[in-house]
Amino acid sequence: MTPGLDPRPLGRTGIAVPSICVGTSPLASMAFLYGYEVPEERAVATVEAAFAGPLTFVDTSNGYGEHGEAEQRIGIAVRRAGGVPDGVVLATKADPAPGSEDFSGDRVRRSFEESLERLGVDRVPLLHLHDPERIAFEDGVAPGGPVEALVRLREEGLVDALGVAGGPVDLMQRYLDTGAFDVVLNHNRYTLLDRSAGPLFERAAAAGIGVLNAAPYGGGMLVKGPDVQSKYAYGERGDVFADAARAMARACDEAGVPLAAAALQFSMRSPSIHSTVVGMSSPERIEATVRLAQVPIPDGLWAELDALAPAGSVLPA
């Protein structure tokens, strides 16, 4: 059974989201990271396509682009639409200023205010603490620190829910254990090649926390294949990943299933994951992603792919 795209509850937040979220990091046109440019009008058209549905959940960040280009481009679409359309959920993230290591509570407030201005809104339903691995956990939860500032924004009614978005699984759990967060977003650690975020997601969902899984393709390896994209999560990972990805691609070919469809639906079929964040760079990519979500996948292929997965955690904890 192919999972549907209809909105469902994001944990206990009271927010409803579709099972796929439009990630907007590529819309900042960061060629150094993705290897290609995204012109402004194409980026705006991508956001407008998301607004039109069915992928009406858009995730961005203050730090996407040297000058917040992703938020700026989303803001153009918002203004053209006369505001965020009904039914669309817009989430962003708090970041240090470009070139700065300042992740203080004051910086979180400034980051949020910058985001509101760029996006052309006066509040957002969901705000994440972005990549807190950049600072010590003790600094993150210290008085006057970023977590305290986020909680204050929620108390002031400027956001509905708070998330923590990052990579290291153990660190994400420590932040959830503070009780301050309603949502967790983890990237590259729950894919066909790396299942290490599975226990984190299961515990979070059981506690009523919203769960977002980002980068189901591992930065492209599970779309293009390891012979075209040798990096996983934007880093070289060696033969273990590449060999497993090749074997998975062969298994998918034999089953008549695109590797990308299996990678996407692996995340979507997890009962612990409420939405899967996929980076989008064009309206055509949104259409293609919807098609991948609807590809029938035989049960036997899932068992074969599970058997081919590398054992244990393969990215830094």
C-alpha cells in the first residue's frame, strides 16, 4: 500500500502536514554544496508549486544562503500570493549570523526576526534550533541561551511549536529530553543505507513529538547511484556505502522500481515519521517526487533491501 500525501497530525503540535515536505536548501542556489545554480524565478516558481499542493509543507532556514536567499525567495512567493495560503505550513530555523559562532539567546531572537522580515510573515507555526552540534549542549541549555530564547518565542505566541533540527542522534535525544521541544528533525540517518536514527524516531513518536526525516536520498547517492554521486551526506564514505548502494540499485532494477522511489518510500512507510523532507529545486522536481511516492513496491523488495543495508551506525553519532 502506497502511503498517502494527505495531511496528518505532526505529533502533539496541533499542526497537520503532508507526508512529504518541500526542503528549500537548494533554492538558496548554493552551487558549492549542490553543484548547480538555481535562478531566482525558478526558485519562486518551485515555492508556488508547493503552495498549490499536494506538498503544502515548506521547510527553510535563516542559514540557507549567505544572505538568507532561500527565505528571500520564499518571501517573494508569499507576497505574490497575498500571504501564506490557507493549509500551507511554513517552518524555518534559527541560525548564527553568517561567519559567526554566536548562537546566544539574543542571536536566536535576531535570527527569527530576520526570517520573519524575509518571509513576509509575522509568525511561523514551527521554528527549529538548527544544527546545535555547532555549540556545546551545556551552552545550548544555559540561562540566556538559545533554548531559553526559543521557549520565550513560543510563550509570546510568535511560534506554535519548537523543533530541534540536526544530525548527531545522541545529541538530538539530549535536546528532546529537556522537554522544551515539540518536534525533531534529523537528516541522513534514516535512509536505506543508514538506519541509526530509528530508535530516536520511535521514542519521539511514542512521546507525542513530531518526527521529520530529512535527506532520504543521502545527498543524492540514492537517486543517481554511487557511480554518479560518490558522496553520502556531502562527504566521502568509502566502499561500504557505495557497494551497498550498487546492490540496492540492482535489486530495484530487477523489481522494476526506481531506486529513488524505494529510498523515498522507505522513509514514508515508517509509522514513526510524520513527514519526509526532500530538497526541491524546481516545480518539475515536486511533480517527480509525487510520482515516486506513488510507485508500487513489492513487499519482497523491502526484505531484500533490508538485508543489503550496512550494519550499525555509519555516520558520526
